Amino acid sequence: MVGTLNAPAPPAAHAAPGRRLRIAQVVVTYPPYRGGIGNVAHAYAEGLRARGHEVDVFTPAYGGAPVEQPGVHRLRARVRAGQFALLPQLAHCCAGYDVVHLHFPFFGAAGFVAWARARGRIARLVLTYHMDAHASGLRGAAFACHRRLVLPWTVRQADRILVSSRDYAAHAALGRLADLQDRVEEHPFGVDATRFHPGPAPAARARLALRDAP
């Protein structure tokens, strides 16, 4: 279900045989919130734990989320608006891990993680570039400004940049940063075949009350 940090990965991301890594997943949303980026982070966290690694998740706190969830740290944002969350404490929270995995975009937080890597507080930073952010009006202008001024510096702090496909990476804002292409790895998002698989058609038709309909 989950791609691990496979070849070629930065030296510190290679686990020696039997070595247990401490890994931090940093993400803007996390289940039970329904969102693609959070679901990918959850799949990584569970898959890496199943492989014997210690994984902590850092994500903003929001109403309705579980108060306690093992290994999930919901941080109170200084400022929050939609999926923007100002979390300067991440620079401290992420220190000491073997690998920090930042899921981008994460407005209000990614810059603090990148700053911690630039200052040597983070040993290795892996960044999954999920998508460009686009909108209209003032919000779109803010996204465009971020792409020009903040995004290049942020992603340059990453030791490895994971993308769902090289084709997408080439046509996204990331593709305009030619000096980073040797750090980019294609990691297609996996599918849990034990959960998503074809079943018997008659049972599915009965469950959906289709009967003889096409």
C-alpha cells in the first residue's frame, strides 16, 4: 500500500539492517479529515510503522478531531484560515528525527520545517510535492507570490523530492527549478489491493439495487 524511501535515497534515509528509524510526517490534514494529502500521509505512517519504524505525525488541531490518537500530534496554530496554519513550533518539534517527511503544500508551516533543515536542526528532509496551489482573486495572487518567492527556497532544503509522476513534476511549478531535478524521485501512489479489488458482480448489483439495469 505504501512506497518506502527506496533507491536512490539520501544516506541517512537508508536503514541499516534491523535499524529502527524515527520518522516525522508533517501534513496539513490527517484522518479523520477526508483529504487526499492526509490520506497519503496516513498510508506512509501506517506502512512505515508496520516495517518497524517509529513514526510521529504533526498536523494542525481542528474541531472534531480526536483528542488523543497514538502517534498523532495536533498542534495549535497561531493563526488559522482554511488550510493555512501558522505553526512556528514545528522547527522545534521536528528536531531529532532521522527523517522528516514534509507533505507539500502546507502553507504557514512548510517554511519553518525548511528553516530547521537549513539550520541543521533536521538530519534529513524528504518532501512529497503533491500539487501546485491555484485559485482566483486575492487568494490566487497570494499563491502566485508564494510560488515565486517562497516555494523555490523551501523545496531546495529537501534532500529528496517525491512526486507522483515525472510528467506532473515537469509541468508543475517544481519543473521550473532545474537545479533540483537530480533530487526528484517518482513514487506513484499505491493502492491497497486487499481493500480495493473487483468483487462478484451479482453481489455488487444486489447491494446497489441495480437488478437488471445496465
